Amino acid sequence: DQQVKQNSPSLSVQEGRISILNCDYTNSMFDYFLWYKKYPAEGPTFLISISSIKDKNEDGRFTVFLNKSAKHLSLHIVPSQPGDSAVYFCAAERNNDMRFGAGTRLTVKP
Amino acid sequence: DAGITQSPRHKVTETGTPVTLRCHQTENHRYMYWYRQDPGHGLRLIHYSYGVKDTDKGEVSDGYSVSRSKTEDFLLTLESATSSQTSVYFCAIKETGGTYNEQFFGPGTRLTVL
């Protein structure tokens, strides 16, 4: 029962352009959504989050959008940089139960 | 840096042997978590703790037990390891009290069960 899905296993963008990573969820009871970035052989690193009562949160080059009616979450990175190349996981939480998507591998080409 | 360490970082063991993984934190956080990461599944919660001696099951708890006798240490035990438990295990802590209650992860332990 995968409650959080990232349907694109990989994404490739040119440096300086926008990267858009998408995530869908099925449980409308989730109240907190997060994005993590992961490099090989390291633990996931927290990137940005959003509460279910909001529809947008911005932090520098990173913006997360939440569409509750569509149960859809997206992460925008602009401008993309080669150092952004990593695996990105979206996650959704309720009452200490955090569910992760399978991840999207982002490659930013110079 | 949330001050999380995991030990060992790598372990190879044989089917049927007991294995204990340790997560240590230095900042007195109340909540600690154990996840496993497998290809195609992202991270899945095994167990979590909300205080000393207070633990609860996660999504994939079968075959695992945990203990937390001190605030700083959260142990994950595989009583009798199986090949299906070959995975990368991550510990996490939750910082509370701020605007957002995000979890911060340790560096991971790669476990191979032969």
C-alpha cells in the first residue's frame, strides 16, 4: 500500500533551467509534507516542508506547492545547479507515521 | 548537523544470526526513528520512540525489535536475520518546538545478510 508515489524515477534538466519534481499521495489525513535530498552513501537531508493548511512555501531557490484537492505535491528548483543532482524523496506525515515516495533522481547538466 | 551517529556503518552477517544496530544522538531529542531503504520503496518506517522505554511500531516492524533505555541511544535488533532484511538502515531524530517538525537522518548502516 504505497500511499506516497513519485511516478518519475528520473529527471534531467539543463543548468539554469527549472526542475519540477512531482509527488502524489492517497491519504487525505496527512497533515505535513516534506522534501528530502539524498546523495549516495549519505542519509537524506531535509530540504523544505509545507503544512497541509498552506498551498505554497518558498525557501531560496526551492518552492513547494501543495494541491490538496488533487492530492499532489511538487518541488520547483530554480535556477537548477549541477550540485542539485541527487535523489529527491517526497514524504507525508501524520502522527509520527511518515511515508516516503520511491524517489526521483535529478540530473542537472552543465 | 543534528549530532546523529550510527554504528556499525557496514555489516555482513549470516542468516539466522542476531544483529543489533545502534543510533546515538547528542542533542537530547525526544523522538527517534528507524527506517530501512530499499530500491523502489523509498524509506519505510520500522519502529519509532517517543521517549525512554516508549516505542511504537511502524509500517514494516515484523522481524525487528527496538529498545531505548537512555535518551541518547535507540537500538534496532534483528533477532534472527534473514536475507530479506538486507537493506540500508537509517536512524532519524525529530526536532520539535519550531515551526516545522522535520526529521533529521543519520548516515546509515548498510547491512548484508548472506
